[in-house]
Amino acid sequence: MKPGHLSKQRRALVAAVLSAATAAASAAIRISIWPWKGDKPYPQGDPLPVDLSTLPEGKLLTLNWQDKPVWVLRRSAADLATLSKKTAIELTDAESKESVQPATCRNPHRSIRPEIFVAMGLCTHQGCIPYLSEGKGFICPCHASQYDLAGRVFDDGPAPANLVIPAYRFASDQQLVIGEDA
Ligand code: FES
């Protein structure tokens, strides 16, 4: 074999080692986020302005922010009324003590303004994207975890915490900025 020339077997070995290292690195990133709960930091940075003036009640706006889906939902008075009927027995973390959110959103509706809900659109179990079941909440298609319209998880699924809420603030009545603290 010429010097500096790798044999076929060696090349296969190097490729296998590199592939294992890549898999380990991506697993480490995954483990660092999921399950997304406890004292993990809430997402911040990369300010994204959002115009709320054309967002009707009940419509879920999905935005791409930091390569992840972030949701904005304008909840109705009826939606808010259903939230207050949920009990701590049904919910895994009713007071959001083990969930990730800014302090301004640690309240029963998990938001700064009751009608506007902002959350990362990723299940706290393994990161699948839940869908909105109108008027009820969010359902994860992967292992059936369910969240109410405040992103509070029901305790009969595997997701361990409420949906993550990123930093956000209101720049004006109809202007939201995702990524910056209030
Ligand atoms: S990823 Fe949502 S329940 Fe498993």
C-alpha cells in the first residue's frame, strides 16, 4: 500500500467511527433539551416581530424561529373559561413549577396577556410537533401526550412538563416580539 493511502477496510473503519461520533453528538444535543423541563433555560434571542392585528380568535399562527416552530394563538373568552375548569389532579404541573417559561408566564393561563398564548410548538417528551384540536388543546401524534390551551400537559401521557414558553414582550397593543423579555 502506498504511504498516505488508506486501505478500503481502514476507510470503512474511519467512516464508522465518524458516523458513531456524529450520532453521539446529536444524541447529546437531544438529551440536552429533551425532556424539556425543570431548570432548563427558556429560549431567548433573535428578536422576531409578530403583527397580531390580523390574527383572529382560534387561529394558530406557526412561525419558524431559531429553526423551531413557535406558536401564537389568540384565545377566546370561552377558551379561557375552559382553562379555569382544569384541575391539578388532571394536570402534571398545574402551577408550572417544573416547566420552562419566563416568570411573567407562570400563571394559570401561562401568558402575559390572557388572550394571547405563545409557546414552542414542540412536545416536551421527545420534541414531536403537536397539533391543535380546536377548542380543546394540543395533541402530540407521537405518543399521544395532550396539552390544554395553556400548554399544560395532562398526566396520562409521557410528556413530563408543560409546553415551553420562549421570551416575548409586547412592543405595542398589536405588536409582539418573540425572543425578548418583557
Ligand atoms: S414526543 Fe410527544 S408524546 Fe412523545
